[in-house]
Amino acid sequence: MQKLIGILICLILSSCDEGKKPLEGATEWQKEMNAMFKDASRSPLLAKDRKEFSGLDFFSYDQKFKVNAKLQRTPDTEFFKMKTNTDDVSEERVYGILSFEMGGLKHKLNVYQGKENLQTEGLEDHLFLPFLDLTNGGKTYGGGRYIDLKIPKGDHIEIDFNTAYNPYCAYNERYSCPIVPRENFLNIKVEAGLKAFKSEK
């Protein structure tokens, strides 16, 4: 009898949820990104795109795009005005140089520290890693992608390119987004993280 009641409850709950598409994601990060983009209070999507939104387009998670990089700190660098896609600028400094191997090649990327983050409680240890690669303009956003990192205690830092995301201006032109410096170009296809966004017409 209890088993029958359980089945009936499941059927009732299933019918109540019918028509609602659950936000999918193969990893917790993907699920969090989908939840944020669906949330009108946080989403960068235009209203018409959010209305039809059922989930972002991700590459399949690939462990080979998760690397352990050596961090060479550059403590004497000064803040500079990083250009954006608008007239605004983002004040950044090169916090350090990341060296790592990926795709059978050795790479170096500058990692940045924002002046505004230094002055914002809770973001003092935030680092900004923008990069370009050979997928840009095809499978991924033409302007490159970003990764968020935190200052490590030691001289190594884990970079998970599976968490690479698009600038908000890829979804909505009203956002001001830092332009990825050319020196942060990776001469490989980074088929990890978020793919290019296709707006609903």
C-alpha cells in the first residue's frame, strides 16, 4: 500500500512539473551559470533571449583543459587603463605571468588584478584571466573569453579552461567589457567552457 501511495505521489509531482524545463549542466559550474542567466535580476540576456532561454551552450567537460600553472608574480607593475568595447576603461595591473603546458605546447598568459576589486570587500583576492584562442569567431565568441581566479598562497595556480565564459557584451551590447590584450593569445583550440551565444530572433 505504501509503495502504491509513493508511486501516486511521484505521478502527481511529475504532472505538476510538466512543461517546466530543468536547467541542465554537466558540472556544478555549468548549472550555476544556467541559473544565473535565467534569473532576471542577474542575467545579462536581453528580455527576448531570456524568455526563450533553456540553457547555455557548453563544450563537453575535458580534463585536459585543466592545468596547473606556475605563477611568477610581478609586484612592481603599475595600473594601466585596459580598453573596453565602449568608452569606459578598466584599471588593471599585471599581477603575474602564468606558465603552463596544454595541447602539447608551452604557454604564457598575463593574469590581471583590477583596482576596483582591490577596493571591494570580498574581491581583494580576485584575479582576471582574459584570453584568445583559435576557436574565436567560430565555435566561441570572437572577442575572446574570461576566467576568474583567486590569488594562491604559493607559486602555482590551477586554471580550469572548462570554466571559460563570455564577456557580457556577447549577450547584450549595453555592457562594457575589457578587450583581451593580444599578448594573451593561445595558439591552440581551447574547446572548453562556453561556446558562442546565438541570440533568439
